[in-house]
Amino acid sequence: MMTIWQVLESEGNKAAQIVEQIRTLVEQQHLQAGDKLPPQRHLAEHLAVTVGTISRAYAQAEHQGLIESKTGSGSYVKSPTNYQQQWGSLKGNSQHIELWQNTAFTQSRAQHLTPLLQSYSLAGDQLDTLLDNDHSQNLPSQREAVCQWLNQQGSHFKPEQLFFSYGAQHGLNLCLIAMELVGERLLCEALCYPGLITLAKQLKIELKGVTLDDDGICPNSLLNHIEKYHPKALYLTPTLQNPTTAIMSQQRRQQIIDICQQHQVIIIEDDVCGLLPDQRPKAFVELAPEQVIYLNSFSKGAFKGLRFAYLHAPQHLQVAINSAIRGSTWNISPLLVDVAIQWIQAGLADKALLEQRRLVGQRAQLLHHYMAGLDYTYQEGGLHCWLRLPASWRCAQFVEAAQQQGVEVASAEHFVVDNQASPNAVRISLGQAESNQQLDQGLAILAKLLKTAPQPSQQII
């Protein structure tokens, strides 16, 4: 038993070295769950250290979940937590191929996240700071770190104008509260992100949809809506618009900014998909930072389960945003923000984004193969396509027929605001399928369905 223990290095913390030996021995299965560790005095003699050093090492190993001590019996290798048994499958057991939710691909992150989380057990006083609950705008160093990363991508964000939120949906809620839009009117795209529609209902905000063309919202329609409704704000997804996939041109962006500046309308720029295309026009916030609340998150690229988002607000809205944060959740956990920063500084956020683009490219090829000859819109880097249905199909019929074939897609009616007519179209997600094979199967079913007429049972009588 003693022969598996290696001589310690003369430099460095010896207790920490012993903990790492225990971890390595467990990983290599030289130590199994339930194995008893050597008595502290015996291991101290073997490694030529004091009993106190062994005692500290065992205490740290127990704190990290590697071993457990039993009074009067000794220390034993702890059985690893069986999360499958404890929580069950987190993926559920749906038999359908789900292509309805506009979500990013699930990437393998555990191998990178595990050592990051383990490092917190050795953080000492720094961890206590991250666990503090009295940071109204989070630690200045955290805002500076995120700003530095964002500005490397061409932005010009200022730390004092940067705020964090629990995902983009929470960030959007903060924007609406800070702008005092409860019970007011808000302009948005005529076909719009359903999450905004949900928030608007909760906050009794009346949405007014601005007409869309292939380049995004139309300037003339925007001007008419501003003159008619006198809104405080305009909500937009100018890059990979949800659901139409439009990417607004630089010229159109400047036209929209000019109109909003002239009429003192704040632009809420939802850019959660903005980093997915290799090339895209400048963000609104880069063109008019004091006219724009910019919103982005990790959800579509780096780390969707972390629920980490950030927003950059004009100076005159800083106090209001901070007040909205305090009113909704008091503050954003500094520990969660630190996990995001560690992910960024290790280069993992950038790598995850590149991997997301690679996976998108693979799935886009499947989309183009099966949708060839059909009336659909897709933009490079996008996580969804917008499919206009053949005249033989009505939207509700097609969604029901696809569901009966085991495929779920999103009906156009989920995106319509202001009681406008719903187009005869559906949104198809590329990111939700668990594998390329499953997406291939789902798209094949949809393509076959589109080439046939509705069955009598699907016709409205």
C-alpha cells in the first residue's frame, strides 16, 4: 500500500502535493472507493513530513470531496457522487425530435469546468469576497475584466456602464423596468422574440410592431410609429433577427439611429446571436453608445447553462439599471460572474464560439440539402431558418402534421405582435437536436411532408 505514494518535491506546499497525489491515485484507480488511507503517522514517516502536514492534507482532501473521515476508524476514499442516480436524466425522455427552440448546441465543457470549480476550494479569503452579497454593481475588477474581453472584439465599452444579469431574459426585464415602461408602449419588430412578448404581458406593456423587410425594420414604418405612439424605446434584434434571420445592413442601422436620435427614442439592442456570423455590420452600440442599451449573453455561444449576460447602458440610465437589479434580485452573484471571467481568461469562451460556428456550419449543410427548392431564409452562423410554407399547407396544419410525425417546429403565430396577421411560415431550429443524425432525421421528415398535400384529417372543415 505504501509503495504507491511518491516522494514529495522539496519546493512547494507539501500538504497540497499530498492532496494531488490522492486525486491522481483515485483517478488512476490505484485507490478505490472505500479503500482506507494509511494512518497519518505511518504516511508521515514514509513521506518524511510531519504528522501535522498529513493532517492538513487529509483535511483538505476531505473538504474537496476526495475522502471521508470516520471517527475512531480512519480516513477512506469517498465514493464519487452518482448524479444520474441522484437527479435522474436531465435530458428528459421526449420521443420527439425538437426543432422548435432557438438554442445553441450543447458542447462538452465538464473537462474544463471541473478544475476551475475545484480551484475555488483553495481560494481562501478571495472566495469569501466572491460570496459576499453586498456588491450593488459587482466588483469593479469584474466589470473591467469583462470590458477588456469585449473591447478586444471591437467594442468601446466602459466598466462603469456595464451591468450583469442572470441571462438575457433577465437583462431584458431589467431594461424594461429601468426605462419605466410598465403600462407604456414599446416599439419592436412586427415579428418578434417571444420572450419579449411574454415579458410585455407580465408588465402590461403594449407592443407595437414595426414593419419588416429583408433588411430588418423599415425606416418609414418606424417614423410613422414614433409620430403616432410617441414611445420611449425601440427593441431590436438586428443581427440574425428572430425569427426571420435578417441581418440589418450598416446603412439601414444608421438610418434607424438617426430617426431615434431625432425623436429621443432609446434603442434596446438584443445581440445574443451577434457574435455567431464571421462577419457582421457594426453593432448599434458602437455607432451611438449613448442612444443604445446593448444586451448580450453566453447563451448562444460560450456557456448557455451558466445564465450569464451583460448589458451596456447610457450614462443617464446607470442609476435606473442598478435600481432595477436591486429590485429584482438585490445583486448578481460575484461567484457566478467570476466563473464566467475565468472561462473568458482561459480562452474557453472564444474556443466555444469557434466550435459553435463549426457545428452550425455542419448543420447548415443538412438544412440546405433538405430545403433545396423550398422558400426558406437562412444566414451564415444562424441557429435557425425561416421557412415559408407552400400554398397547399396552412401553418397550423403543418405544425400538427409534423408533430404527428414526431417533429416539433415553431409556428409563426408565436412571433406576431399587435394583433397583426400571422404569416404562413415556421421557424426551424438547428441547435436543439441532440445530434447531427437526429437533425438529419427531422429535416428528412419535414422535407417529405412539404412535398405532399395535407391529409383529409388535417384539413379544416
